[in-house]
Amino acid sequence: MWGSRVVVPHKFRPCVLQELHSAHPGVVKMKSLARSYVWWPNIDAQIESQVKSCHSCQQLQREPRLAPLHPWVWPSSPWERIHVDFAGPFEGHMYLIVVDAHSKWPEVQIMDSTTAGKTIQVLRSLFSRHGIPQILVSDNGPQFCSEEFDKFMRSNSIKHIRSAPYHPATNGLAERFVQTFKHALKSLRGMASVQQRLDTFLLTYRNTPHATTKEAPAMLFLKRRLRSRLDLIKPNVRGAVRVSQDSQLLRRQGHSREGQFGVGDPVLVRDYRRGEEKWTDGVVQEQTGPVSYQVKVGETGLWRRHADQMLSRSEPVNQEGQDSAVKSSFSQLQLPSSHTVGTPDHMVATDQGQDKNLGSTKTGLVDAPELPQAEGTPLKEHVRRYPLRKTKPPARYCV
């Protein structure tokens, strides 16, 4: 005895193990049962070996632990690798599902038949629109394992990868989309036809950011969003651009010069030749655009310049001809005879009291100079705006 347990001799140990494992309890329960009755050295290892070598226990054991996850390599461009699968029968139809691995862009085609020939016909139509992919991933359906489908893959130089039998996770991209597709069509049963529900679902799915890429499939596949009714909520981009352009024009008009150049106008054009003066004389030959001109420079030069590179130029005036014209105009001018312009009596003031102190010089107004007066014009009397100041002699002390 070893405590409360019986120490079993060596030759009886196989029989005891067989009795302990008669009900196939498993390793843990078999050890617990043995510890209640028997003991011998290394009994736990022998129990484990007995269970592992039992054919019935091996056939009924659970699934093994999952292998480490091995995700697909994300393609560098759209339509490089596609995943293909069939969905249905659902709503009375079969559906061919094609999903792009790069952008998650889906293509769904309602199928009346799932034969290899019909599948090849639909794939050929997709390849004509999006191009031929490098890799095609599918399950082990009969249409994908047929000799006709293999020949189609080889003729287009497409690498065909089939998932392991009964392991849909290999083609998980297409399998997961099948679930999303079925759920959406069930939710849209209020619409008239299956095709209308399918089109509504695809438009929304392609514009919705994907959980993996965080981008809408349309943005990665087409480099743009598909226009939908939700775009009516956003402001008009064209109108915003027009308003911005108008504001720029208003700001520019405050700093720009008015007027345009006409054909034959003398101008100064910007000279970009090294070592030359900044501006060169020229004449406008032609207006090639709203603010673009062809300017003749010299005898043979023809330069194209923007209005911002041109200045108005004034032609030099002949000074000798101008002087002779002025002299001839003065010679034709006739001046009337001169006479003295009288001074009214009320404009003359004489200080009688100052004659004694200041002498006999009279204080008064000087006669106006003789001015030329045109013949037949009456002489106008000069009227002062303010009256003359009346001066009085100072009151002196009588001594």
C-alpha cells in the first residue's frame, strides 16, 4: 500500500490501465480515477500514452488549434488579383461574384446557368472592360475544375489558385462579400425587381469606405467617387470656382490699367535679351488673344507679348513745326488801341490831414495799366468786393 492506494505489480499494470480506459474518459479524468485506487512509478506518463494510442479516442478528438494567419499580399494595382465565387440559389437566381483584391470593387452578374462555358463568357466580358488579371482565386466548384476553364486560364496567362477543399477561408474575400450581398438583397425586398435591388446595392457599396482599406472601392478602382443622390447635398463646385474667379478679377481690376492696345499703336515691349535695354520700341501688329499681342520690333522682328509686358509709347513731336505754328497764330491776332481805364471817384481817397506832416504827396490809387480791349466791347467799371478803409489823422496833444 502507498497511503490509501494499492501499489500494482509490474505484470498487472497493463490490465489496470485497460480497465481505467474502458470508458474512454480522456487523459484528465483517467488520471483522477487512477489516483483514487492505484499507484506505481511513472503512472501519469503511461496513462497519457494509453489515451494517445487509442484509435477510438483519436477518431473522436476535437479540431486542432487554428494555424497562424497567413493573409494575402495586397496587390499594388487594381484588377491584379480577383476572387471569384458563386452565390445561390437565392431569390430564384444564381449569381457570379467577382471581387478585386486591391480596391474591393465588386462585380455581380445574375446567372441562368453555372456551367464552365457560361462562366467563361461572363469573365471574358469583364476582362474586356477592366483588363486581364494576373491571378484568379476560386473554390473547387466543378466549373472551375473543368478542362475548359483550365484552358481559358492558360490561354490568357492567368495563374489559377484554388482553395483547399472545405476550407472557404482561403477565398475569404469573395465568401465574405456573398454574405453582405445576400443580407442587402433581403433588406431591399420592397423594390420591384432583383436587378433594381442589385444595382442599388452595388452603387452604395462601391461608394462606401471599406473597413480594410478605409477608402471607397470606387476611389481605388476608378480614382473618383461615383455620383449619387447624396452629392446633391454638397455645394456646387463649379459655382464656387466661378465665384472665386470673379473675386480675383475684381481684385485685379483695382491694380490693372484700363484699356487695351490696338493694331498700329506704338508701344514699349519688354526686352529679355541679355545686355539689352529693359524696354524696346515696337508697333502692335495683331491681337492674338484677350491680352496677347504680336508686336513688330525693328524691321523684321516679330515678338509675342502679354499685355503685362507692354507699355504705351508716345511718338516724338517736331518742335520747329510747333514753334512756327505758334508764331503764325500770334501774328493773326489783332489788338485794339490802348486807352486809360478811369478810376471811379469813390475808389480814390485823399488824406488832407497828412499833407502837413508828410508833405504835398497825395495818397491815392494808381491808375490801372493800359490793357488791350477788343473793339466793340463796352468798358466795364471795376467794382470792389469790400469798401476802402477810411483813414483818419491821429489826434495829437496841443502844445
